[in-house]
Amino acid sequence: MMAGRALRKIQQEMNDFQIKEVDVLAHPLTAVKEGITMIPTLELDGKRLSGIFLNEQQIRDFLHTGDG
């Protein structure tokens, strides 16, 4: 998973956010409850970024601005 690797790399550098992973196949009701409609979905301060091919720069931009 490209986004997962990028997030872990960014987290090692920034270390000021937590990653919460939801296995949507094992916990589909949690995914519905959390409003996850696309994989991956990132959430920060109530704003979301979703997309099949999120690259590292998109994730960095989102984390810095909170805009998805």
C-alpha cells in the first residue's frame, strides 16, 4: 500500500500525529460508522483526503494544510 508506506515515513519525520488503521474487510461496520467510502481515507481535524493512488506529496500537503 503506497499511502501506508508514505504515512509511516512521514510519521517518523514529523512524529506529531497518530495513524489509525481500520481493516474494512474484517470490520465493515466500523468503516461505515467512520464514514469510510474509499481506501485509503485520511482524516485530520474533521477533513478527509481519499484516493486510490495517494502519493507522498499529496499526503504531506494534506497534513500541513488539512485540505483534501
